[in-house]
Amino acid sequence: MKSSDAGPKGHNLRKGRFSEAGRIYLVTTVTHQRTPWFHDLWLGRQVVRALIGAQPAAEMLCYVLMPDHLHWLMRLDDKSKLAKVVQGMKSVSAHRINRLLGRRGRIWQAGFHDHALRSDEAVIPAARYVVANPLRAKLVTSLREYSLWDAKWLP
């Protein structure tokens, strides 16, 4: 389902949305006006810190931070709401980035897209899809060349 704070259609998209405890979600969120903030590794690390800080509300299974968007595979805990977890991560990372840049303004586009995975068997293929994004986008020829990703299954 899509979520957006922009306009009446965004409100309608949120109707009926609920968070399921323990469910695994693939979340995608985009920077405001698709600005490629995360070409800058230091700015990208601020998002990674916010992702790590979202635990234990959301167990991070894997993520990849692309220049202008984030893919985040996570398991929601028993008490948290998906929208609150995502909004919290976006808020914390935006505050950190704005402070570093000495600016005010939006970093993230309002809302996000989420997909609830149906079974544990779907987790590994979804994780592979997530972390392969820099390869598909031809940003690198090997994941070893890309710094802004991680997966729970790595040592």
C-alpha cells in the first residue's frame, strides 16, 4: 500500500492500513524531489544510524540506501506501528542531515510504500532484491564497491 501526506488521495490510501505485529515489511521511501542526497557517504551514514536506532521497534533484516531512495526490509515488533517507525526514522535522519548541512527543509518525500511479505520463504529473495539495487542501477559492478547496504545474515 502507498502512504502519502500530500493531498486528499494520500489520505484515502491510508484508509484501512494497519500494522501487523511480527510481520516482515519491505518499505521504500524516496527523498524530496528525488534529490540524490546520498551520493554523499557521510549523509548516507546518518540514515544508517537512524535505521539502527529504529531497533527494537523494527528488526533490521537488510537495507540499501540509494542516492535518492531507501529500501528497508524489517520485521515489526509486537507493539509498534509501521507508519510511526518509518516516520521516526525519516525524522531523525532528516534532522541529522539538516544539522550537518546547516540548513532547514525537507529531506524525505512524505509517505512511503510498503509491502507485507506473506511467508518466511519470501524473505531471502526479497533481501537479495533489495541489496542488488546498486548493481541493477549500474552504480557499481560489485556490491563490495557500495557502502550503504547491510544484511542481517552477514557476519
